[in-house]
Amino acid sequence: MKPKPLPHVGPFTRPYWDAARESRFMLQRCRRCRQAIYYPRPWCPHCWSTELEWMPACGRGQVITYSVIHEPPSEAFVSEVPYILAVARLEEGPQMMANVLGIEPARMRVGLPVRIVFEERSGGFRVPQFAPAEEST
Amino acid sequence: MSRSPFDHEPAIAAATEIPPGRYPEFDALNMYEAVMRAFIGKWPLDPSIVDGLLAAPAGMAVAKTPDIFTHETLADSLGIHPTFSETLNAGGATYGFMAQRAAWAVSNGLAKAVLCIGAGKFPKVGGGGGEAMARMVSHPDFEFIYGSFIPALYALSARRHMHEYGTTREQLASVAVSSRDWALLHPDALMRSKGPITIADVINSRPIAEPFNLLDCSIPCDGGAAFIVARGEIARSITAQPAYLLGAGEYHDHGPVSQARDFTSMGARESARRAFQGAGLKPADVHVAEIYDAFTMNPIMFLEETGLVPAGRGGAFFLEGRGAPGGSLPVNTYGGLLSFGHTGDASGMSMIIEGALQVMGLGGERQIADADIALVHSYGNMMSEHSTLILGRKP
Ligand SMILES: [Zn+2]
């Protein structure tokens, strides 16, 4: 079976993916305006400062919207369907897309609290994903 | 009365779309040639009047190396030497931006008659085409890796609209029903031969990405179209009733859809505000609306954003049949991308051609009686960049 896609790791995203390999979820923060930034990039989109720092994020967020996908977009996702594609607002502020793992599609809802978990992919990659935060199981 | 922001009364003087369908023997350039052949076969055009040419990159959706010099390829083939010409791309908004740039070129004296042309193919969704398109419109590292998929990316807006406004599954489906009813009146619409559909047909079709089923999605095909924006006096020499460009608005919002600031308001509000302001008109002045509709969600959201329907009322508008034939505000009178056909990288042409034909009085069986003012809205990428045009019968 075809493996799921991997990100391109470039000079400005390497810290993010290196941390993910160790199951740590990091966000950029602007040293000037202090806002958190996602997705990683070489400047702050709020004030255009290039002075950014990496910080450990709390890994909590809330689902803004989602879709349950029934038709796989490619061979790599054939065994995944139905799976959930969601956008959540992270507690630090930015919006992020990921799949919501470990929930019955019928229980998905806007407003669902989620936490970051990591999914193993080929080549030692770990990809940040969402899981329901209210479950203890 | 309206007051155009443009000098020299720029107007769409000629507009032709080839029948949507599959053109297996035609490569990307052949599609442009098919469009141009149909266009000059239909309209009485003297090549010496055309001094502007705008084209899109031929083969954008299917070729490994799209032609980024399409404007030069065509100008040479057509034997013209423009003073204003380029190949430009903004996805589905490409052709709305062409109309706007052409109107400004005419207004500023850069050109007197600008040919705008686009042709395209929708890749086969199976066999890697859907994946390639998903990659094109998703952030490659922070969206695509999550199995992003075009219907699902649009579904994010639909779900949020349902959450905020109580928009229902039936209301979404009613958009497809309305478009199909219009397609039955268009001789070239791909779904004309399939007959009418019901809300139940839509909801019971194959699930794709909730809340969308198969009939919530537009119909992949090949096709293309061309139009000319010319100074008023040239336009009137080509056709008795041109479609005057009364206003045009452009706005670029987010990039990847996960970064949208508001999933129920994607940027059309600002492009429409600018278009109406330029035209000195208001939403209540509009008689017919042609709205880019990749999925059933789009007309609901963009009717609301353009101000034609109050926020949150778009679903009820379609369920009550108000956009359908005989309704109070006809929407997508050619069947839309949902039932006319979605011609891939040329899809943003279809709503402009139809808006122009309605204003020109050339809508045939589907002609609206009082199409004095038409609003045309198109967008590119994941509802990222927006073009609103306002066309009218009087300059
Ligand atoms: Zn900053």
C-alpha cells in the first residue's frame, strides 16, 4: 500500500518537524509582538518582524469546523475512510488543520475540544494530529 | 443611476463558450484553438481592432508544463500585435480579473478592444487527478499530508455555515436542484439530458465528504470561452446590446483554507463592496446573479457575502425556489458548474459568459426578461481570491 504523504522539511520548518519526531509540539512566537504563529515561516505575519522563537505549545484546541471524508483522495487514504479532516483553533491563537483520530464520526461536532497527538509515518516522521481531549480512554 | 468608474464605456461586445464535454484528441493549445475558432466564427470581428489579449496558462490543470506564454502563442497564431497583453492566472478568478484589467486598459487608453480567452480540462478525478488538484490548492506541508481533498476543503465552509446559521442538508441540496432546472433550458448543458433531480436524489447520492454527496459536486469536463472587452463605440459596432462593465471589485483573502479568518465569509464581501461602490449601485438593483459554484455551498455563501441575500438566509432562498426559473432572483441561469459543467482551469469563464449573454439579451430559452443588471462572482484557489463584476445594459 502507498504510504501517506510526508512534508518537505526546509530550513524554516526543520525545528517543527525535528520536535515532532520526539513527540513535542512546538509553535513559533514573535519576539516583538508576542503572537503565536502557525504554520511555520521566516517572519511574523502580524508585524513582519523576522525575530521569531520556538516555544513548546500546550497542544490544546477547539474544532472550528470539520468534514467526514468518505471518498479517499488517493490510494494512501483508502484504508482510512471514513476519516475526519478538521480545523481547530489552538489555545495560543493560530488555526491548524489535522485529522481527528480516535472518535466515531457521528460524535464529531463543532466546538469539540482536542489535544495534539502524534501519528507515525514512514522515515521516522511523526505528524501532529488531533484527538478528542475530553476522553480519558 | 449608475456611474461607471471607467472611461470610454468598456463593454463585453462578444462572448462565446464552446459546449462543455470531453475533447480527448485536443491538447491544451488545441482547446484554445477550438475556442478561438468558435468565437471568430460567431462574431463579425475585424482583427485590426483587437489590440489587447489576455490568456491563462494553457494546460494548467493537466499538463506538467503549462504554457506560461499563451498570450504570445495566440497573438502570433492570430496575426495580431497587441499593445496590452499577458498570460495571467488566479485560478477560477482568472477571467473575472481579465475582464477587470481589460476594462481598466480600455479606460486608460492602453487598448481599445481586449480579447480575453481561456480553455481548460478537468483532470479525471480517479487515477491521480483528484490528488494532483488537492495538492495544488492545499498547503503541501501543513494540509496535504492530512489527506486534504477538494470536496472536504469546501465542506469545511458548509459545516461551519450549518453550525452558525442552521443551514440544512436539504437547503444545500436545493441549490443543485435549482441549477439542474436551469440546465434543462440550456442546449449545451452537460446534465440537460439527465432530466430534473430532487432534493432526495441529491441526499441519496454517493457520500463524498460530509455534508456533500455526489450531486453536491460540479461536473468535471473540458471546455473554454472567449469574450472581448471594447470601448463603447466599438462594442456597439459589433453588437446592438453590449454588456457594459459598470463595476469590478477584487480582493485577496487567505491562502490555504485552514487559515481562513471566517469560514462563512471568505472575501467576497469586500470584492462585492468595491464593485457596487464603483458602479454606484446596490444589491437590490441586481436582476440576475451568476456565482461560481464548485459545490452547492458556494451560491449560498456568496449570495450572502455579495449582499444579495441577508447573512444566513441563502439556504432558505434556494429551498424556496427563489433562484430557480421563475424565482425572484435568477441564479446560475446556465445550470452552473453543478449542471452545465466544470471546465477545470477554464471554469471561471462560464459565469461571465452567461452574465454577459443575459445582459445582451442572447440567453435563448433561458433569457431573463429584465436582465438590466447582472452580478458575476468568481473566485480562485480555495475561495482565496475574489472577483465581482457588475454588468449592465446602459453605460
Ligand atoms: Zn510580530
